Amino acid sequence: MNVNRYSKIARICAGFWQTLDGVASDRKKSFKRRGVALLLVLTYIVVMASTVLAGFLNSQVSFSISANVRDDLKAYYKAKSALNLGRLMLTYQYELEQDEFFGERLRKSNFQLYQIIDLLLTPFKTGIVSVDVPNADRTIASYNLKEAGVDAMGDESGDFNVRVMPEAGRINLNKFANGVKQNDIYELCMMVANSEFDDLFNARSSLHSDRLSRMDQIAALIDWVDADSEKTYINSDCKLEEASGDESGLYIDQRKKYKVKNAKFTTLDELYEVAGFGDDLMEAFGETLTVYPVEKINVNLASAKVMYAALCNSVEIDRAGIDSRIWACADPTIGTQLLALSMALEGYQQFVSNPMNLLYLYTVENETSVIPGVVPNGTVVPFRNISEFYKVVKALTSDPELLPKFLLYSPTAYIMFGDKILTMTAAGLGLSNLTFNTSKLYANITTASPRVFRVVATGEYGDTKRTLTTVMDFNVTGGQYLYWREY
């Protein structure tokens, strides 16, 4: 009986524990089901958050792209507006020259609107015409156009500017396409004659084995544009000799595997295709050369290097062993003299071309002429005519005070001579001994109103900047585009 009782109790206990196990198992299953649901909810939240975040980021990127496109478009049209304003002012220059009243006066003074284009452009941006004292925090005169009722002037967001640079002060390489003239070769020879350029034409340099001598480099430039296929030869006296041989040999035998163009340069950058021409030569002479329709050297615009070529080509000396016309500048003494004179002429040109310098001279300093007794009172252009240019040349070679005064305004002088320009004098350099053949000089130079311009217009809006570079030929009414580049 006791056994049966214990057996019954055991069965009851076993059933109780089975019940407890069932309850526990149900609870575990319930917990598992609730854990999966929570995991699904969390996963859904993460996915939705990622989707929302991705959409937000995409919208931000799209907004930034749209803003950049907007800023780029506004910057582009600001640059185009600046370009059109520059073109308008250049066109107006030639219309004024044809005017019955202003035409004769403009031609006589040789006044050029592009020289004061910054002053003319400022009212379009600010609505205010202001004249400041150079190098001083003082305004001479100011006039608010908006207050006078002139609409659409000023209140501009962003900024725009235009630079107008005549091509007339450079030597045109494309003129060799119409035939090779000895006098044109002399211009190039004289420009590279100075000893400072010796390293640029050292063909024996181990670092620059592709360099050519002075004469070979000039011949390579001529061969690129001339019509024939024979190689040009120029002797050590810069005289053209009989052509013979294949002019493409410099390219086929070297790393440049092509033939010469035998046609005009399209752009100045095409010089890099010419044998021997590289960054060093472009840095030294790029600003002195052009491929656009320019004939004579415009002394109102020429740099010291180009001015130097014109003076070397016409200087007359009486010294045994030196050809007075060809290699006068190859002589170190004469070369230094003419280089200093060229830089002083450049300084005089830079001084007079800056209207603020003249305004300060004529108003604050109460002077009436840049060089009294040599140039007219109140002159606003460097040289009205070629005879006036020669008068300034003679004044610089004879007056001991003028040479150092205008050397200070020459950018080339500071690069080449530094502080030495402070001690240079016409007497110390012996400039008074120089004489020139005026017929040769006048045949190669001009002061005529320039007709071909390089115009660089920039527009800015926000952090975006756009630049338009063009070359315009105003030999055609209204101006014709010869070159266009956007970046």
C-alpha cells in the first residue's frame, strides 16, 4: 500500500513538473516570437532612416549642383557682359575718330579709350564715378549716378572685370607667310641678340639637347609659316642665305614626328610645335610675339625687348669691326646702353599710359608736361607721332635726370637690374654718344591707333569664376573675333 501511495505521489510530481516545463516552453516560444518582431521593427526603422537620409543627402547634392550651375551661369554672363562692355568702348573709339568735331582732336592727341577702361567700367558695377589720388587714401571727386536718377547702374551682386591689351606692340610672326624680308629677320635677330639670352640658345647643353642656336631658331620659326618646303639658312651676321634641304628634317629626326605646317600660326600656343621652342623661350619672348595682323612696331605699346629690337636695328656707330646695322647690339657696351634706353622708354610709356599718374602730376604737383620742352603740355599718351618718340629718345640720352626717373617705372628694369637702376645715368652709360638713322627707325615703328586687341573678361559670382579670352580685329567695323576661349 505504501508502495502504491509513493507511486501515485511520483506520478503527481512528474505531472506537475511536466506542466511547469510546458509553461516554461510556452513562455520561451512567446519570448522568441516577441524578439523576432522587435528585430523586424528595428530593421525597418534602420532601412527607413537610411532611405530618408539618402534622399536628404541626394537632395543636398542636387541643390549644391543646382547652385553651382546657377553660379557658373551667372559668372559666365557677367564675364560676357564685361566682354561686351569692352567691345562697346573699343567700337566707340573708332566712331569718335570719324566724328567731325572729335575726330581730328582724337587723332591729334592719339587718345585711346581702352587706357581708361577701368574708370569707365567702375560706374557699371558701383553706380559711382570716383577719381582717387594715386598711392593715397584720398578721393578728388565722386558722383553717385543712382542718386542722380540713372537706373541700372550699380547694386550688382558678384563682380566682373575686363582687360584690353593691344597686339600692336608685338612682332607678327605670320608676316613671313607672305615672303621673307631681310628687315623682318633683323627685328628677330636684334630681339634675341643680348647676352642675357645666351643660355636659351646653348645647343651644347646636356640638359637641353633639343635647343637650337639663335639663327637656327629664327630659321625654324620662318620655315613653319613660309610657303616653300626648303630649309631656311641664316648666317651668323643675321643675313638670309640660299635655302636648301628639307625643312622638316628637324621634326622627323627628333621626337616630334611630323612635318612643318607651311601655313600661318593659328594661335601663339602653336609655337610649342616649332622645333627648339619650349617653356623657357615662351617665358622670355612670348609677350613680344603675336600671330595676328600687326605690321609695324607700335612704340606706344611695345615692351622694352621689342623697343630694343627697333633701336638696335637703327643705331649708328663708328667703331672698327662692328657692323653698324646688323650686330651693333652684340657689342656688350652698346647692347647695355640700348637696353637701358629701351627700359627707360618703357618706363616713360608706362608712366604716361596710367591716367592716375598724369592726374596726380597735373593736379597735385601742378606740372604742365611730363617732359617740359619736349612733349606738349597736358599730354595723355606716350607718343602722338614717331617724331615725338625720337624727341623723347634724345631727351633720355642727354638729360642726366630723366633716365633714372623713368627707369623706376619700367617692369623690365626691375627684373633685369634690380636696385642698380637707382645708380644708372645717361652720362654714366655714355648714351649721349648714340646716334640713330631716323629713316630706318621711322620705317619700322608707328604710333597709329591699334586695331587688334586681346580682351580678357572675368566674371565672379559666389565662389565661381569664369574667364573669356578673345582676340578682336577692329579693321572690320564693329570688330571681328579672331580667337575665342572659355574657361
